[in-house]
Amino acid sequence: MAAVRRDFDVCGIAAAVAMGNVPLPGDGRTGPLLMDLGGDPTGAHCDYPDGLVCCLGLRGSGLTDEAVPPLVRRFAELLPSPRVAGIKIYTGYDPAYAYDRRYFPFYELAAEANVPVVFHMGETASGMGRLKYAHPLTIDDIAPDFPSTRFVIAHCGCPWFADAVQVALKNPNVWIDLSGLAAGRVDSDALLRLNPGFWQSFVTWITYLGRPEKLLYGTDWPLVDMSGYLALMKRLIPEDWHERVFYQNALDVFPKIRPFLA
């Protein structure tokens, strides 16, 4: 928590959405998962920076048909908490597609609660993942069927930038976040010099998208340092898009952030 507060101050961060990855005692491994930062963000009091909110994590592995109804009720209990701003599903790490029917009640619940559903999309940090479950085209199989639910393709679907962009262009209820495209301590000059083709592909498809209101800045901290990643993205995102990408879009997609802003 000390590191979070320091980075908030250094980078001028007004708010952040963390992804739940550890279960509450007694809730089991499928979820709801909360931030691994100590404390309980669903409680009345917690020692978090004012703008730090979370998405409740949901693990598809081990989620049986029988387990879905009670888990939906548990999510429904926690979603009204002020610091619970969405739902995160770990497609790719779990062997289930976004269009798996076990997830459908959670999409409906998210629409009722006016919160988005975020999917891990693209490459996985572990060789135990399954890439076919994390392809951004799978989001096109659910977005038209749940038009009242906001969906976020995390990590820009890396390396499938073209597919992520096209899904977001086609579906008015789909956004893209820009987290997780680098790891470690980021040196922008070195990254852009060592792998120019990768970054040019990213810029090409973001430019093709042409809609800054569809992009959300993100880091994937603590896998990457906040200040270095922020500097990198500021160089890659057109300057006249910055207000939208680095601030306004997050408030539109995650409206529960708003009460925490001064």
C-alpha cells in the first residue's frame, strides 16, 4: 500500500481500478476475488487511497453450473459496495470462452449494477494459459447479445491489435484498455528502439481505430512501473487524445470512480 500511495503521488494519479485476484475467506477459488493489497475494499472502512477501486474477479476454472446461482448472489451482495467498480474475468488463464453460458448471468448482473466486465485478452504471463480462450474476437460473440453491458478488452488483445480494434469499432458497448504491453522498469527510448515493429503495429491500429473515446489507459502494475509506462503511452497516444484516454473514458466506463474524485 505504501508503494501504491507513492506512485499515485509521483504520477499524479487521481484514481485507479485494480483487478481482484485473491478470494475472500470462505468464498472459494472461483470468486469473488479481491485486490491482494490487504484489507477488504467491500467493507465500510479500508486504508486505501481515495481513488483506488476494484473489479471483483471471477475464475471460470472450477465454476460448475450448480455453483453459478449462489456465486451470482454473492456478487450481487458485493457489487453495491462503493469501491467495487466492475467484474474481471480471466479468459486465457481459465479454459472457458467469453461466450460460455456460465458467464451470462454475470453479464446481466453487471448491466443491472451499471458496472463493466473486463476480460483478460491476448498473451498470458504463464505458459499454462490457453491463448484460444483469450482472443478478442470472442468478445464479438457476446457484445451484440448483451447490449446493455459494457465490455473491456484488456491489454489491447496483444498481439491481436487489429482484431481488438475491429471488435471495439463494431460494437458500441466494447472498449479497449492499454495495459500490459510492457513489463518491468520501462525505458521508453530503449523499448521503441529495440522493437520498433511491435510499437509501430500498435500505433497503426490505434490510428486506424481513430476514436479516442474507445481507449482506456492502464498499466498492469505491479508487473510494470507506473511512471515509466505512463511516459511510454504519452509518447504513443496522440496528444489531443490524452484527456480522453488518460482520464475521461475511465469515468464513463467505470462511473463508480466519480464519487472518489475531488
